[in-house]
Amino acid sequence: MRKYIIAGNWKMNKNLNEAIQLVSDLKTELDGKVLNAEVVVAPTFIALEVVKSLVKNTSIKLGAQNMHSIDSGALTGEISADMLKSVGCEYVILGHSERRTIFGESDEFINQKVKQALKNNLIPILCCGESLEERENGSTFKVVESQIRACLNGLSNEEIKNTVVAYEPIWAIGTGKTATPEQAQEVHAFIRGLLTNLTNAETASEITIQYGGSVNAKNAKELLSKPDIDGALVGGACLKADSFRDIILSV
Ligand code: PEP
């Protein structure tokens, strides 16, 4: 059975002290609770090590927000999979729409990163999703299919099985405009079908497909009740421990 995964993407928020505070608050909020989902926090690079030490002996896992595709070298400002592994990361978010649109990352580059993550035993959370214009002109499925095909190109079935897919319609990220549970389920079912074509039904049924885009404590339960929505990638609402807790406990 695939697992539910609720991941919090802190983006470029929280200095070191604030990061310590947030993860400590989250630990307190989750203490003694029965969790039906894997919980992942993805702070900024500067906070990874301290957050890892604070989540030790809890069920909270560590993720990073990005990484480069090569092992090491003259790449000022970049970070490698091995470095993330060495501070205890288990997950890495790749292909987030902000990386694609603001930093110009292509599907080909993201594909290299996904391969590099898997080679280093990091679980990639591969983001995909259409813009508002693409949704309105009816090309959602085409866009999502081409992103997923290109980003998973050359991967074995086993590698695809070890990848998490996050469907994040760009028009819903940070806008307060969530896809309806029906809109999200429709795309998730389409993604599951595509993953079935790329692998097989058994493998595709094991892959966690998260929804992301203005998920909050109020809308999480209904979104997560849909058959192909296996978790959430949360931005704004993960920056407060109590709202992130409510999302986690909606599973
Ligand atoms: C995100 O950035 O992945 C995201 C889903 O953000 P928000 O929850 O703020 O829309």
C-alpha cells in the first residue's frame, strides 16, 4: 500500500532561531498523536542540520528544497545530493514551479536531478503542474504528461516507484485558490494512469501522488479523502505548527 506523505516546504522563510522554534513547536503539536501519514519538513539549507538534530527519535523526516544534478565541482551557491544525505535528508523537492519559472529549470535538468537524487538514496518529490493559462486553454493533461514523461525519462520501474509525484497547479500555489477536490482528483487519476503506462498497474498503485496549492487546515480533509490524493505538499500553511498539525491530522 502506498503511504500518505504530508510535506512542508518552508521556502525562503525562517532564520535559524525561527527554524528551531517552528520545528520544536511542531514536535510539541504532534507529540503523542497517532499519525497516519509520513511527515516531512523541508527547511532552508542553513537549518537542515539543526532541524535534523531536533527531529531525531521522532517520526518527522527531513527534506531539502532543491539540489544540483552533479556530484561536486565549481558551482558557486549550489548543493549536492551527497551533502544533503550527509545532514540526514531523506527527501528532496525537485522541479518546484518556482524553480522552473524563476530560475529557468528545464524538464531535462530536473530529470538529471531526479536521477542524481535516486542514485544517492534520496526520495525525489517531483513537482508538476499547469499555469492558469494552460488550465484555461484546456492543456492541463498535456502539460502534466509532458513534464512527467520528461522528468522520469530513463528511470527504471523501481526508480519510478521510489519517486513521489506532487501535482501543484501553479495557479493554486500561494494564491489561496485551491483546486477543488474533484479538479485535483481528476488530474491525480490521470497521473496514476500515466504512471501505469510508464511502469505497470502494480507499481503505479504504490506511488504517492501529493497535491499542492493552498492546502490548509480547512480544505485538507476533503482533498485527502479523494482516492488518488495521497498527501500534500504544503507551503504557507506549514509555517505555523498548529496549522501544519491540523493538515497532518486530517489524514
Ligand atoms: C508550494 O509552494 O509547494 C505550495 C503548495 O505553496 P502553498 O501551499 O503556499 O500554495
